[in-house]
Amino acid sequence: MTMKIDPSVKLKDIQAAFSQAFPFLRIEFYEESHVAGQGSPSGKQIDPEQTVGQVRASGKDGILIFDAGTQINAFEDTMRQHFGLNVQVFRKSGNLWLQTITTDNWTLEQADRKGDHSSELYREKYGD
């Protein structure tokens, strides 16, 4: 999978492309990076209507290449180090979205499958 990252791209478009590839995962953008194993504070989220150029202080333009085998921490690190964007991956769990704090070493595919499974269990128990 690839995503174009340049100053004109809206954050919501990056989010949509990511979630299209992994429907039980989502990404949120933050003002600051987070420490491995810790979450990102909700008060520091960035409005997804903003563009890459409006939110980043540094970073390069280019094409982000990732696939199902990409580890969550590697995806987040690439977004921060190469493109200057602080992201946190979230996984669907039942009817909640959880930051992938303790599972950052999972692949995107593993996390997406876990989200699918836990959402299915929730639907079976509680309905839609």
C-alpha cells in the first residue's frame, strides 16, 4: 500500500486511506510524539481537516510504503522520522478504539485481525 504525503494532503485523507486498508485500525495525529509503550494524550490531537503543511514543522514529502507485515511501531516511527507527522495507531475492540500501546510490536495485519475478531464477538453478544 502507498500513500502520498505532501503539504497539500489533508490528514483526514491519510486516515481514510489507512482505514481502507485496515478497517479495524485507525490513526490519529498529535502535536507531539509519544514514548514507546505510552499513549498519546487526547488533548493533543490535531484536527484531521488540517493539511500536512499546516501541522508539521519538519519532514519530507514522498510516498509512504507499508503493507500488512509492517509493525505498528515501524509505521509510527516512519511517519514521525521521515514525514514529520506524529501518529498513534488505534485498534477496534468491541465498540471502543484502543491505542496500540502494548501491541506496538504487532504487524498491522495482526492488529487488524484482532480488531475484527473482538468486534465480531461484541456484535454476537450485544448486536449492532
